[in-house]
Amino acid sequence: MNFLKRNFYRYFDFIFLFVFSVLLFTYLLKYVATDIQAHLLFVERINAGITAYPANFLFYVLINVLSGFSSNALFTYPAVVLLLSLAVVFKYGISKKILKSFVKVNNVSSLGLKITLITLALFFCFAIPEPVSFVFLKKMYLGKIVPHVWHNSTSILLFPFAILLFWKQLELFSSEKPLTFKKMAVVVLLVLINIAIKPSFLFCYLPVTFLFLVWEFKGKNIKWLTVRLLPLFVGGALILLQYYLIYQLGQGSIQGGESGVALSAPFKTYSFFIPYWLIPFSFILSFALPIGAIVLYREILKFKPFLYALMLMIMGLLISGFIMETGPRAAHGNFTWQNIICCYLVFLSIVAFFTPKFLSDFSWKRKELIILGLFLVHVFSGVLYVFKLILLNSYT
């Protein structure tokens, strides 16, 4: 009994988050129209032989495995709730481990509760709502750059693997530790998993990682660069294959009709959701904490995890700002999904930068209080969004 009690307290945050996720996803499936139901209907079409698996097939395969290849909601609903809840807990667990790695004290366990609370707070961070969208448009998500979503199953499943890829790639940048076959194999495997779930994060990962590697190449031989480019070659080749399957062959397309990819007017995709003039204000409030961190702590730009995450975020914004789909997918915003992952990585790296400072003995000055205040407003916004999701039965 003491063993069970001790482990319950030790893993209370994981248990809480799993139960919370199970309840929320169950509610969403029953009362809120989301992408999750659309993806389950697509599983039914696959099982009925109406369509083939899409190029990003892993979510649909896992649902079929967990539900026994059934199209009955009695089996598919519990399967998707379990899968997404586990992904949420996995995302939280990886984030907590990353934050712990930056706390340089002899006894990290003595700060366990504080790190747990910080990670839970980070998990609920969200874009700060501006009055126009919140009051008049009844929107907190559409038109914003947010670090978390509850309504899109493939993005939720992708999250932990994208965070792991970010973290393991950072380790490959380090010249202090030798590159081993195991480390490289893990990164290649994570690239494959990302591709199989949703290629969105790789749209940013491939070019930004290439730039980082070229920058680190100074004074090293060509073998050093070639070996580290292997995950990028694999990822790039598979994205080209997916492009061919999706846009040329239309394999496993949820929407009918021909779709393509084209350049767009600046941030035209976001103008489908909020007025053009509101987009700058929406973005500023989405990034209130990162903006505050850069203005008040210029040294954060020398913190490699933040710099890497920031470059990924900039690439994500450029993609969503100037590239969009044509045809039936034009207004779906499928070139905005990478922003959610990258936004979370920016917030995660900021918290990783400040956590050691806030847990050490130092005097709280005005700029520390501002950073803490901005962080708490983002957290409150995330909690408010969950309530809005439930009370209005809308994820927008």
C-alpha cells in the first residue's frame, strides 16, 4: 500500500493529465465538431475500401490497430481517446525532462514540485486573446499562433515526436559529445515518425537545421557535415514522395477534387479567419512572452535551444505567410500546422532558460516580474480557452 501511495504522489501530474485528457477528448467527441471526428470518418472510409491510407498514414493505422480494424464508434472512440491522451502525457513528460536537464543543482528532486508546476503551467500556455476576436468574433484560436491544440488528432499525436526531434537534433549540434550511430539512428527514426504522422514540422526542421549545420561546419571536415545531413536527406526525399502522392496522385485525400500548392498574398490564410488589419495585433499577443524575453533579456539570443526554436518559428511563419494550398483545401490552413509545434518549442525554450534563474536564490526585479506576469497571462489564456471550448462547444 505504501508503495502504491508513494508512486501515486510521484506520478500524480501524469495521472492528472491523463485523466483530464480522457475526459476532455471524450467530451469533444460527443459535443464539439472537430478534426478528430473527420479523421475517424476517414478511418471508416479506409476500412470500407472507399479510399486508401493517406501519405501520412500512422495515425490511421494506430487507430485501426487499437480498435481491431473496426468502424464502430464503440471501438474507434475509445481508441482515439486513449491514443491522444497518451500523446498528451508523452508531450508533457518530455517537456518536464527537458526542463529538469537545465536545472544544475545537486538534488533536482528537492525542486520536483516546482518543476512539475512550471511544466504544467507551460502545458496550458496559449495565445493571449485580443478583445475584437474574443468578444465580437467569439474566437481564441483561429487567427492566432498557439502552442497547443485540442481539436486536431494528427497534430496532437505529432507533438511529442516533434519535441523529441528538436531535442535530439540539438544534441547533434553539440561538438562536445562524440556522434554515435545510436544518436544518428534515433534522429533518423524521429524524422520517419514525423513524416508518417504529419510532415508539417519538417517543413521548418529541414531548412533551419541545414542552416545551423552549415554555420557549425566552420573548421570541420566534409565528413562531419555529410554524416549530420543524413536525416535531412531522408526527410527531404520523403516529403517529395508525399507531395507526389498527395498532389499528383491524390492518394488518400480526405477532400475531393484537385489540390495544389501556390504562393499567396502575405498571410492570406489567416485573413480567412480574422480581418487583415487584426493579424499584427493577434500575432503580437500570441508572442507576448517571447517578445518580452528578447527585449528584457538579450542574452537569451545566445541560448542555443531558444535560437534554434526561434529560427524554426520564423521559418514556420514565412511558410504560412506566403504558401497556401489551392483547390478544396485552400481555406483549411494546412500550411499553418507547423506554427503550433514551433510556437510550443519557443515557449519551452524560454521556460528552460528562465527556470534555473527562478529556482535559484536571486532578487526579484521589475523585469523578472514582467516575464513572470507575461507567462502567467499566457497560462490563464490557455485555461480560459479550455473553458471556452467546453462552454461554447467550439474550438475556434
